[in-house]
Amino acid sequence: LNSVLGFSQILADGVEGNDLNEIKNDALIINESAQKLMNFIDDIIFLTRLSNLHIDSIPIEFTFNSFLILLDHYFKGIFKDKDTELVINTNITDDQLKTPCYADITNFRRIIILIFLYLVNIHPFVEKIILNLENQKNSFINLCIEYIFSSGRFNISYEGQQFLNKAIQITEKLNFKFEQINKSEKEGRFILQIPLKIEE
């Protein structure tokens, strides 16, 4: 929000010179910041009403590049007070990152946010989160979220468990593949899969 207000004020005060590209770039930054803010507000409203809400799966256009940037943005916001490291691995090529795709990316994003909120409530803290994102034959998005604890025993608050319960609730309503696997006392993973369509 501060970014939106700050850049808006700059444009309102006028940009020195006649560099239209500079104005365009500033306008794009405002648009991206506002979009992130609107997505966040929309997610908060959705999650607070989830128990009584009918959920529809609606594929929308997106690019993997913009989606990965958004995931990094949410991670930094949720884990801002933690020393948790984020690693992102993907089999998606540079060209595929920019190719328009269609998927229910809105609910996909909300499930990942809820998993992040679950993980941030683990005590002691999660040392590392590894996101393995795959485009499976242009038909599915596979996401494996691996997490490593700082010790072999951990506690999760009631609030933290509720975040995971909400994530499971969304996947069940939308019939998404979702699985939680405890690899060891110090490691675990979530596996999530949703349908994907590539624009031709």
C-alpha cells in the first residue's frame, strides 16, 4: 500500500522531462503493487468466510513467472520475523515461464498461503522450505512443499492447525490432489496437484 501511495504521489507531482517510458514503468509498478494488495485483501475475506462459503474452481490466465514472484512475495510477508530459508526449484523452461496458462491459480495460491501460515506457527521454527514446482505434460501443476525443522520435536498451535485444516477443506471441495507426508522427525512435505491448460 505504501508503494502504491508513494508512486501515485510521484506521478501526481509530475515527472521531470518527457520520458514516457519512465512514466510507463512507474505506472506498471503501481499496477503490480495494487494487484498484490487486492489479491491479499480478497484472500483474507475469502479465508474468514471459508466455513460457510461455496467454492468454485475457475481457471484464469496466468504465467508461471508472475506466480513464482507472488509466492516469494507472500513468503517474505508471512516469514518476515523468522530465519526460514526459501528455495524454489522448477522444471519449467524460461520460455514456459512467460507462456500464458490457465488454471485455478486463485485457489491454488490460497492453499499455499494457508500452508505457509501453518508452517510459520510451528515451534521451534522451520529452518528451510523447498518448493518444487513442475509442469506435468502441460496437463497438471505439481507442487511439492518440503520443510525442515530446527529440531526433531515440534509443537503446532491451535491456530496453526486451523490453517492446515482450511487448506484441506479447500482441496476436498475442489477435488484437488493433496497429501501430507512426514519423511522423518525433522522433515515433511505437502504434495499438491491441480489441472493445467497451456494457451496454444
